[in-house]
Amino acid sequence: MKDKNNTNILDELNKGATMGMDAIKFVLEKVKDNDFESLLKKQYEKYNEISEDINELYQNYSDKDPHETNTMTKAMTWYGIEMKTITDSSTSKLAELLVQGTNMGIIEGRRILNNKEMDKDIEKIAKKYVAMQENSLEELKKYL
């Protein structure tokens, strides 16, 4: 049962990381500020690195691939960003959208860390995920 729990945790973390990458990809299309663009590209790479770490570790717990965001979730993320920026696509508004998403990721990551039993290697990735998101949040706040 513990392996199933570990697999579920890795799935949740990977969904969060891939959702973060999707959101950044969609927002990058609207960015006009070079510094903000550079920050988002760095954050995208950090999400990608965590996703790669999860994929590598996942093989120890399952012979399947980790869950990622599905097409419908990607479409809803894109649509949400489009609708919320239709009249305001300023750097501040884009940062606000990413702050909201990052906060949801932090909440989910903290919930996992506080309430789930997991192997040490998975706990390490979960802590890395939360720390990366908390750092990203602080960087994004500068653009609000």
C-alpha cells in the first residue's frame, strides 16, 4: 500500500509541475518585459527539472509514466489566462495570475508534506518542489 501512496504523491507533484510549465508557456506569449520573461524562463526550467527528477524516481514505484496535466486541464488553463488578460495583459496582471497558481501549488505541496507518509527520496522531491514554488512566489511578487 505504501508504494501506491508514493506513486500517488509523485503523480500529484508531477501534475503540479507540468501545470506550472503549461501556465508559464501560455503567459510567456503575452510578456513584454524582458526581465520578467527571463525570470519565467528560469522558473520553467526549475519546474522541468523537478518533473525530470520525478520521472526518474517514478520508475522505482511503478512501470507506468507519471500523470501529467490532461488536454482538458491545459485547455482550461489557457482559456482562463486568455479571459483574465483580455483587457489587461500588463506584467502586473500576468504576475498576479502566476502568483495565484503558485499559491495553489504551495498549498498542495504543503498538504502532501504535512499529511502523507512517504519514502525519504519522495519527501526530498516534495520539499524541493515546495521550496522552489515558495522562491518563485517571492520572485513573482516583485512584478505585482
